[in-house]
Amino acid sequence: MSFLNLSDVYASIHKKLREDEVIRQLMGFDETTTAVDMAVRIQKRMKPSTVIDENLPLITFYKLPGQRGRNHLEYVTVFDFDIYTNDDVELAVDIADRINYLFDDKFLPLSKGSSFKGQYVTSAEDTTDLENTYKYFTQVEFTFGIKG
């Protein structure tokens, strides 16, 4: 039976985000930023666990329902990347643009030997009930090759 290990997918996306020098700069990370601090500011979930001014900007990402592709060894799904800033529209859009650059039309490896390719879908301003917080999202569709 074919299987896709989603924890590997989340780990690969998180690694790509936290290790990219442009994302690090936009997020305000430096050599003193700990792995815990990065995990607080780049979260693998729909709703941020902690949103306070010290944690902004913040990126959350999560998978939407997907489906098998043309054959049983292909899986297609969309990931949303939500960007929260302290009312900084330009920073939010810059982070979204960089996320699109990192994943659009790029192949990324998975630890178990498979790979996946991203494709930009859409992006826009989004509503949030957080006071003095701006939210922008971008969507990337990923196609996964599943090892049988």
C-alpha cells in the first residue's frame, strides 16, 4: 500500500522556512535566536498558539484536504501560510512573496526518499480578531510522489 508520511512534509516545510536567510531576516531572527523561539514564530497549525507583540511577525502553516492525483502514487493538496504582523502590511506581503518564491515550481525532498513540488495558487489579506494585528495569507498547492 502507498503511504505519505505527513509529519515528514510538515518538517520539510518548517526546515525550509526556518533555514532560509531572507525569511530569517524578515522574521528578525539572528544567530542568537533559539530553535524554541523559531518554533513559537513559525508554527505548524491553523490557529496560532501564542500571539503577543513579542512573537510577531508570525507564520502559521497547515494542510487543507487533498486528493489522489492521476494515479495512486500521486497526492495533491493545498497548504495555507498565514502571516501575522504588528500592523505591518509591507512586511506581511514580503514574507508571503518569499514563501511563494521558496515553494513555487520547486521540488523539495522528504526524508523517506520521496519529493514534492509546489505551485503558487493565490494570496490575499485576511481577517483576524487580533487587535492591532495584520493578517495576510498565501496558498501553495503541493503534488507529492508517494512511494509504493
